[in-house]
Amino acid sequence: MAKAEKKEKSSARDIGIDVPVPERACADAHCPFHGKLAVRGQALDAVVVSTRMQRTVVVEREYLRYLQKFERYEKRTRRMNVHAPPCLGLVPGHRVTIMECRPLSKTVSYVAIRNRGVSA
């Protein structure tokens, strides 16, 4: 059984980023580990809020914006559509690391590369 596990892990590509390879394999052409999709640019952390689309999830990022007039920060939120490879098994509430890739559709230019589990 150890040989089968090694063979399974060896079939995954090295994407050039220090993230663990998903244990499950998938046949998705747009998976950075098991397909041909190259990742580039920035890596961001976000929380999955919706999984209603096929192989695409909606993630939400919170950030602070400084208001010079009031010398304070305001909290802002940005929602993004992200491709979700089936090997990651994403559900709403999971914290994910996403990375930029080539445009996959009109609104999808990021792909999830790591599932960090349920957010606290």
C-alpha cells in the first residue's frame, strides 16, 4: 500500500510554491497539482463563503483602509470568484490560500492551492 501512496503523490506536479500536495487526486485540467494550470503572481488568504457553482467558489477577503481625515482604519471586504479543484474538497467556512493564474473565465483569475480547514 505504501507504493500506491508514493505513486499517487508522485503523479502530482510541483507548482513551485511551498504548500502541501493534496492527498486526493483529481482529473481536473485546471488543477495546479494534477492538471496543466500554471500559477503566478500573488498568493492571498481568504474564507470560502459559497460553493454553489461547479468547480468555482466565492471567497471573501477582509482588509483595513486608512482614512487620513479621521486618522483611523475602516474594515473593507472584497469577494472574488476562485476556481476550486475537486482534490481540495472546499466547503463554506474553510480558510484557503489562493493564487493568481491565467484567466479561466470572465470573472475567474485565481485558483485555490491550499485548504487550511475551518476558520475560527
